[in-house]
Amino acid sequence: MRRRRSGRHHRPSFARSVDRRSLDRHEHDHDHGSRGHGPDDEHEHDHDHQREHGRRSYHRGHRGHQFDLGAGETQGETEGGCPVAPNDASITGTVYAPNQVIPVSGALVYATDTQPEGIPDAVYCTECVQLACETQFALTKPDGSFDLAVPAGSKYVVVQKGQFMRVTEVQLAAGVNPLPVEVTSLPDHRDAANGLYIPNIALGLGSYDRLEDALGKLGLADTLVDPGSYSETLVEGTQQFDMWDNGGDGLYTTVGSVGELVLDYDKLSKYHVLFMPCSSDPYLSEFSSDLGKDNLRKWVAAGGKFYVSDWSNEYLSAAFDQYQTFYQDMDFGGPDLYSPYDSLGTVLDPDLLAWLEALPPALKDINPLNGGFGHPVISALPQIETVDNWSGVAATPPVLVDDGMGGQIDVGHKTWIEGPGDGYNAPSTPNPLTITGHYGCGKIMFTTYHMAEASDSYIGLTPQELVLLYLILEIGVCQEAFEPPPPPR
């Protein structure tokens, strides 16, 4: 067995202390995915009606990036009168996830003369702001690469995706300056004194879905790799996230229960992200209580990111049931399906698709690492195999709120991946498999499938885990904050 370490042990020799706060400057919730979804597209007419009456769609119409493009890579003055220093240098490199292996697309890279502010150490509203007009910036390509023209001299190079942010002071010489991965990778731990920021994450440990291992493989913990059993598992004590009990098997030490967490807003507000993977919902009464629902809605509206998967769907419905409806199990009733199904899904989001296409071959196929076993591979995009779907989304109706300009805007779910059901509990027509919605300044996210079956064992990341990790970074980016919809009566 060997231990795979995260990248936090590598520090560039030229890093210097910074401890400032910065909002994400990237409106990148890609508002050009699919529209609201229901059986037989039952909401298509509703969306046409909205367009005729001045309503607009937050997720379903392309809004683009909200940046002040400033000088770009010009010299002298821009048309807007912004003075720009000559760009006699450039920085190049590739932005990677914290594990320094997975490339990150759409990451913001910029160089500035002054120390930028960092990421707040508690929930906050990630609204989009403009970069100063003289700031040189780039967004990484699908393969994570960038090439940015900047003035030579002492600069703070900032690499940011959502609430992952690295700030490094570098001395740039005239000409090309290739940056090492220690400078261009997203950090794997929080160290504000050295310009490293990651979101504060709470993970509800269930007994059916090993999301803790996937987060470790992302680089937020060390993992133990056993080539003999083809397994890669979290090394307890190295994780850069807090684990809370959600009906888990007691394998890891937890700081309390998710029931305690949702009933204590002071504790909940310390986190940017709450993950609730598949479980048997042992704390549903706390989430369904008036206090639990109020706290969860307040936290998401303040900027929290709430991720839920398959059998934990009741946790999502408790506070946000106007955003989606679920198919019911034909034999036992309820939204938890007792006969899981695999679904050959279709990637609908063009940026996610471009990123999957650009992944290196070793990430698209983990079978060589696992004795040639039949794990899904990324080989027939835009189709992608999702394994172990234990629930089915029946509809994602529009969720309309005031847009502040006398109209309404749809903040309901965007569908990233859709695919057929099993033809019994979920119809064989395309259904949403991966969805995200906006609530105030925060987001909710749901997948019908597991990240990893509790009985599964493998090295590396499956296609659906890669999609999740893409979305973990994506749901942290900035958004325009609208008043959340009123709770259902």
C-alpha cells in the first residue's frame, strides 16, 4: 500500500504572507444549460409564456461573464480611458485542482500590484464584482491552461475558482514566465497568512455513499492506495473538512450530528458548503422542523451551498420542495427507490462537456489502475454513464422571483446531465440526473446517483465523480443575488 499525499506539503519559496478578503469575480453558473424539466416537457409552454410577459430565466439564458475587461492585453489607454502599463511579460501555466492532477477550466487568473482580499472564514454572499480596469486577467481553457500578458515586475498572482483561491507574490521578468503547479494549483487547505483559501466544508457521513473518499481524491485529504485490493480511501486526520454523522457506520470520528448542525445556526454559518450524500435520513425530523428549515434557508440565502444525493432527497425537499418533485417507488412508495438503475446520461452544459473532452486519457479511464475491471470510461461524449441512481427527478418547475427591475426571473434548477430511467420507477424518457438551483445568494444541488457505492473499491475517480468535482468548484462561483422565493405554505 502507498499513501497519496495532497499538495499542501509543497510551498513555493517565493510565497509571502497575505491575509486579505476578495469576492469571486466570476459569474459562471453558466446560465445556458437546459430549461425547467418535467415529464414530456410539460413546462415548455410556461417558459414561452414567461418570455411573452417580461420574465427572464436566470439559468436558462446565457448571461456571460461579469467582469470589467479593462485593458485586456492592450497598451496605453483603453476606449474607456483606463491607463494601462505596457505588457512586456507574460505568465503561462495550467490551473489544477488541489490534488495537482485534475485540470480546472474557467478558473480566474490575474496579476495585481496590491494584495487582494481573501475568502471570508464563514458563509458570505459571493456576488459578482468588477475587476479594476487596469487588472490583467484570463479565464483558463477547458484543459486548465492560460497565457496572460502582464507588465513585468513584482506582482501578486491570483488563481481562483469559487471559494478556492491562491495568492502568490512573484517577480516577473520581461518575456515569458512559466509558473509551476505549486503556484497555479488551487490550494488544498486554508492558510490565510500564506494566501491560501478553501471553502469550509461540512460533510454528513452516510453509510451508502463514500463522498469522503472522493473529496480526498480531489486533494482535500491524503488517501491510502492499495494496489492489491484496488482501493483508495481517506486517511483519517488529514481531511480539510469536518465530518458530521448522518447515519454512517462509525468508521470515522465525527464532530456531532447533522441534526445538531442544522438546529444551530451559529455552527452552520461557519461553513460555506454542506454535503449530504446518500443515507437513510436519520435526522430528517430536525431538518423538517420549523427551526431546521428556517436555519437551512437562511444559510443558503446568505451564500451557503447545499449538495444532496439520491436517498437524502428528503433533506432537500424539507426546505426546498418547490424546486423539484421526485418519482415514487412503485412497490414501496416514497422518493427513495429500492431498485437502483444505471443511466447513460447526456451532458447538456457546453462548458462541462468541453472540460470532459479535454481531460487527459488517464483521467478518462481508470481501468488500467484497477486490474482492467469494467469501470465506466469517458469515451462517447456527450454521453456519460452514471451508475447507481437511487432516485428519480420527475420535474424541475420554474421558480420565479422579483428581478428588481419590475419583472420576474426564474431561479429554478438547471439540468447539467439528463438520462433515461429504468422504465419502471422512473420512465425511460430523459430525466434530470444532475441539477442546481439558486436560492438567494446560495445554491442547492442534487444528483440522483451515488458518488461511490459503499461496497465498491477502486483507485482514481469515476466519470460521475469527476462531474461532481467539477460542480463542487462551479457552485462556488459568484452569482447575482435575488430575494429568495417565499417558502411553500
